[in-house]
Amino acid sequence: MQTLAMVAGIACIFIVLLDAFQTIILPRRAIGRVRLTRLFYIFTWPPWVFLANRLPQPRKRETAFSYYGPLSLILLLVVWAALILLGFGLLFYSLDKPMYDLRQRTGFWSDLYISGTAIFTLGPTDAGPLTGIARWIMVVEAGTGFGFLAVIMGYFPVLYGAFSRREVSISLLDARAGSPPTASELLRRHAHPDAAEALSILLTEWERWSAELLESHISFPLLCYFRSQHTNQSWISALTCILDTSALLIAGVQGHEARQAQLTFAMARHAMVDLSQVLTKNLATGFSDRLPPERYNQLYASLCQAGVSMCRDGSSEQRLRELRRLYEPYAETLSRYFCMPLPPWIPEVARKDNWLTVAKLREKAEESNASPSLIAGEGHTHPVAMLHEEHEDF
């Protein structure tokens, strides 16, 4: 019995330290499908989704989902610490009572108490080791617990730094593609004559963003559970919007931005596919078509009306459909798993964006030389007040 307890204790400690190393410290994809972190998220995420979906209001549901990411990181740390405590408790138990206990407690529970006081460096006076090996095990546990917590908590700023960098670009996309971001809005807002270079720069930035997303979220998959600040924003919707836009440019536009779109599409699809394979088991099936023929016709009509130069030969729709098949199943899989809806191709609900307000204010500023009456204080609302009044949460 003592031998079995020793083997189980050593295995428990080794598994926890290896899992924590692969999850937090190792800057690459963790190997092995049976891992503590993977099992933790498998058994905790579905119940959380079930309970969150029972909430009646969408804003409250999104708030509940937003709690899971940070809370799961804390709970995972608790699970690791508890298993280390259990592992050293089994080691003490395997030594066949090498402890004294002033309260005359005996058995495994006393060994667990000694292990807990060692890992949290409490230094109790009512119990302690009697043999040399037990004393050294207690010292090793105290050092392991202290170093383990220090190293893991030291990586918290790294995780939140990666999350912050991800969210900055998502927030910037709002003024360029709407909220939620859509491919039609992104192209429509870059339809003016001088926007070709700006669109290429934007696609270049999102190519790099996709590469950073792949590197950080493969190394730290728990970041995928962290939600964006606003309800209609998410890393999945942003990545899908960029893929939709790149697919449109590749399938129906000739020019510099279309060449950059190929690079951005390749990198963004790489991130989408790899994250889907790491985080989920099977591709989603039975999902509805995001761009049926009638919506496709509406999309091209709206883009042409906005001044976007789109070629529409007989095979343009088929080319777009072939490109969509390369990433939409993976996007739908991630969307269902994380309960983050995919963006439509065309905005479904008209809303007033802040960038339109700014554009109107700029027009008034240009007219102010000819119309002094536009100066604030002469019967007109101050521009800053207008911007504040028209701001809406997403």
C-alpha cells in the first residue's frame, strides 16, 4: 500500500508540474490529448455555457461568458495547487507515519494537513516530521509550492499583455468595418479614390495580427476564452471579417490590394484552422449558408453602388464559394464552441457609427469659414456634445 501511495504521489506531482509548464511557460503547442488543462476546460466550459445560456438578456449572457476566462485561470491554479498538495500528502503517507501530531490525529488526513502547511509555508507547531527523509520532503514541497506559485503568477502579465494587443486591433476595426465588423462595410468605407493604399496597409496589419493571434493563442489556448469589451465584438468575428474581405478581393478585384489580400487570407486561414483543430474535436456540420445567392446579389449591388470596383464574370460567385469553403467550416466550429456569433456579410441592422458623426463635424468645420454662424454658442449644439450624445455601447 505504501509503495502504491508513493508511486501515485510522484506521478501526481510530475503530471501537475508538466501540465503547468506546457500550459503557461512552454511557448508552443502542448502535446498530448489527455492533459489536466484540457480536461479542466472540457468539464467546466460546457456547464458554464449551459448556465449562461439560461440568462434571459443577451448583455447578461455575454457578461457571464466574460467571467469564465479570468475565473478559469484562477480555478486552474487552485486545481494545480490542490493536486500538488495531494501528491506530497501521498508521499508522506507512504513513509508510514514519520510525523508527530500533538492532536493525536493519525492516517492520511494528518499527512494531508502536513502537506498543506508545507506548500503554503505555514510552519505549524502542532505537527511536523520525525525522520530525516520526511523533513527533506517537507523542504522540497515548500520550495516547490513557493516557486510554482511565483512562476505561474509571474506569467499573468504576459497573458494579459497578449490579450490587450489582440483587443486593440479589434477595437480599431470598429470604425473601419462596423460593429459587428462586416466585409461589405470594410470595402464600402474604403471605396474613395485614395483608399487603395490604406486598404493594403490595413490588410498588411491584419496579416501580422493573425500571425500574432496564432502564436499567442496556440501557446496559451486559455486566451481564447477571454471575451472582448463589447457584445458585438470578438476575435472570431474580427478574424472572419478579414477572411471574408480577403476572399472578396481575391475572387472579384484586380489590383494591389487583391495581391495583399492573398497573403492576409493565407495567414488568417492558417490561424483559424489551427485554433479550431487545437480547441475542438470535429468540424461543425449542418450550419446555414452565410451568403446565399440572393444575399450575394445584394452584396455586389451594394458594393457597386458604393463605388467599389468589382468584376462580376460568370465564375466570380463560384470562386468566392470555393474560398469560403476553405475557412467557413472552421469559423462556424469555433463560433459554436465559444458562443461567439459570426458576422454577416452585410449589416443586418442599420446603426449610427461614431465615424459618421466625426465626418459630419469635419464637413461643418470646412464650412465654418463661409458660415461663421456655425461657431458654438450661436444657436447650435457644440460638436463635442453631439459626439457624446450619439455614442452608443455596442
